[in-house]
Amino acid sequence: MKPAPFKYIAATSLEHALALKAEYGDDAKFLAGGQSLMPAMNFRLARPAILVDINEIEELAGISSVRWGDPGWTADRVTGRCSAMRLFAQLFPLIAEALPYIAHPQIRNRGTIGGNLSHADPASELSGDRARPARPVPRSGGETRNDGSRHLIFLRARSPPI
């Protein structure tokens, strides 16, 4: 199947992306990797009128040794890029070691960890039910307890005490 018609907008900043989401509300969805969203659109399980591409937003491009008190990474970080980054491997050695074994290269080179958690896709190679994100909280396959007013921007990961 093919998705229902939609309008594509490439956001130029985080502020721009959030303004578009505020303007279009539930009719807009953020697009980073698209590994969960695009199949849902193809089967018409998701029918956003607007796709807001966040791939080129500079504020969302990175790994941070400390942000909001804990190390973490932005929600649009592609899985394959995370596993290859030195800082990511230093901050999250177990995750970095596991990522090369998740999915196949095509998925790793396009899919995002944030997308996996946001969509709680049961077919995902890195399923949201294996993590404890603050929000959205997975309920069951493909359904989260997010009322649409919260958006995943940054993933924090606390190091276990030694």
C-alpha cells in the first residue's frame, strides 16, 4: 500500500519544528528515521496530514556527556551512527556494544532509538518495552501513553552505581 496524501515540511530549527507541531496539532508527525512511522503510514494505520522532517536540525544532532544532569543523546540519532561514535561508546559502553547486533545494516543506518521508543513498535528490532523512558510510556504494541503534548527530544541514560 501507499500512504494517504501528506504535506512534507523540513524544519530548520527545534523552535520551527515545535511551532509547526503547535500549528498543526495531531495532524503533524515528526520524521527522523521513519522505520516505524512510514510502514504505519503505508498500511494507513497512521495518516498524518503533515510530516515535519527533523533530520537537519542542528540542535538535535549530537551526543552530550551531560545534559539535564545525565549523559544522553538526541532523539534523532541514527542507531548505526551511535554505535560508531567514540563519545557514545565511552558514555554507554553496553548499549554501544549491543547496537551492531540489532537489526540489519539498512535499519541501523536509518532507524533511530528515539523512534523505537516513541512508537513502541512491536516489530521493532529495538523495542520500547525493553527500556524505561520517562515519556512516552509504552502500553502495548504501537500504543503509548502520550497525549500528544510531549515530544521526545533527548534520551538520558544514567550510569549504574559502581
